[in-house]
Amino acid sequence: MSVKTMPRNRIFKLEELRNHCQKCSLYQLCLPMGLEEGDLNKLDQIIQRRRPVEKGEFLYRIGDPFSAVYAIRAGSLKTFTTNQEGHEQIIGFHLPGELLGMDAISREIHTCSAQALETVSVCEIPFERLESLSHEIPGLQHHLLSLMSEELQHEHCHLAVLAKATVESRLASFLTQLSERFKARGFSATEFNLSMSRNDIANLLGMAVETISRLFTQFQDQGLLKVERKHVHILDSASLHAMANTCSSAISEEDDDASQNSSS
């Protein structure tokens, strides 16, 4: 992240900084805390630019020592674990503006691998320096904990979807979540490219790749979306959200029933 030093006689305006920093994926780390100009510069000073990670290369692997968290500036990655037979289990896909690597804080080693799905540009934030800086900047530590909490909540939701949802709802949920994440980063919510393969999507959603292909065809026939190779154009966002929300509602109702039964 690069933030130019502003002239001393210039009045600092958060909105101007917001417009400037939206070009950098790290604005989601900085601006929600309402950082002042000096605090933002302090954060900028500890960030290191890495060389681009080419498609198929690893940002880190399982067992690598933990030293930094990473912010994706451009491109996308997948994180996954491997079983004893060497088969991958994908944990998630990561887009511009997202942080990854925080799962390694407790054990100080990475418990999953992060592999580039395309050429990726990242900023490396040494964790020791980030931790020290959190004592100087009010709210930084709380914001990092909030980010970790959101990640845990996302994983819980994903596991619930796998446990309860139909295959149609799983794919609908995946596409709507991607749509919302792209929109939050200033990209189109209705047209985007899937950098991940259908094999990877099937792995994440717990399906056969043939099922994924069948569902994409089914969704096209229903007029929900149009797919050309890896390009997705959502035509009926409301219906797609309804399909995903039906899944979420069913999960909530079953969880409520389980809670009532356990308390009675």
C-alpha cells in the first residue's frame, strides 16, 4: 500500500483518503477504524511488497513458520489442507481486499496451504510489528479480532450449509456470497470471472464435479444466470438469493428446534 505524504497546510479529509485507498485492497483494514493520517502512515511503513505470486505457486504451505499476515491487492488464492492420502480439502477462496494467514497465529505455524489461482499481488504485514503497532493505534487490535471473528463465522456457516443444504442451495449460496464479496470491493455484483476450477468449487461444496456442471446448466435453463467458460452473468439475483436463503432459513429452523428439544 502506498500513501503519499500530504502537505502540512492541507486539511486532511477522510473521504479523500477513502477515495485514494480504494485503489489499494488494504483500505478495508485501515479505514473501518477511522485512522488518522499519522496512524495510516505508521501502518504503511511496516507493510512489505512481495513479488507477484504466479498461478500455481504457493504463498505459504502447511507447516511453514508463521511470521506475517497477507493482504491481497490483486488476483485470488485458494486455501486447503491435505489428508493422509494427499487429497486436497479446500477451505476457501480469497479475493482482493481480504486478509489471510491469521489462522496460524495460535500455533505459529500455517495449518493450511495458500496457492495462487492466477497471478496474485500481495502485501506482507509482519505480525510482530503489527502487534506492536496495535498498542500505539487505538482500535487496531479490536479490528483484527473482528476480522478473525468474521472468518470463524464464515467457516461455521459453510459447515452448516454442507450439513443441511441441498446441492442447488449450496451452489446458489456460493454464487451469492461471491457476488456480495465482489460488490463490497467495488466490482460488479452480477458479472464476474471464476478464477477457480469447477473441480475446486465441487471440492469446497462437497459435490462431484459432474453435479456442479449439471447445476450450472440447470441454473441457465431456469434463467438464473448465464455462463460462458469462467464468466458468470447473474440474470435473476432475487431468485438466486431466495434459493440460498431458503437453505439458511432451513438451517436456522432446525437449529431452533434442536435448542428447544434440548431445553425441554
